[in-house]
Amino acid sequence: MAGLLFLLIASYMLYKAFRSEQIQERLREIGYKRIILEVLIVALFTFLAGIGWGFIGNNIFVATFVVIASTIVAVLFGFFVGYKEGCIFRHGIYGIGGVMLASVGIEILVRYI
């Protein structure tokens, strides 16, 4: 089940990576409804990733440490790149994340099936 969840999320990320739509950025006021929706979507993906970690039998403390450490690194890296480059690398980042999740999903399926 964990491998399938990872592959499902990876396929969504790869789909977003290979869509070649132009990004139009406009300065607007902060929309709190949009922020709440994005937070809920991130929480859903985190919940699904936690289910995946549980299915492969990892320790909750290891999973918590990995999530905290990777979140801090991703936020700092994303802030730096976003400040310097904007959305130029958006498609590449989605592609890298999708490939990483797909490889983990395939590795879990191969190891436990």
C-alpha cells in the first residue's frame, strides 16, 4: 500500500512537471482561503506519507526527525531559490520530486512483494 501511495503522489508531481503552461504571476492581496486550502492539501500529503511510513514499519521518531529535518532544509532552500530565481525552476523541481517518490515507491514494491 505504501508503494502505491508513493507512486500515486509521484505520478501527480510528474504530471505537473511535464505540463508546459506559462506561469503568470501577479501581485495580489493575501487570500486567506487559498492559504488555508494549500495548508490542508499539504497536510493531506503529509498524512498519506505518514501512512506510507507506517506500512513499511519505520519508527515514528525516525519519521518525525526526517520530516522536520527535510522541512527545514526544503524551506531554506526554497526561500533562497525563490528569492533569487522566482518560478523558473518550478517544472524541474516537480520532476525531481516525482522521480524521487517514484523510485522510493518502486523500491518498496520490489522489496516487500
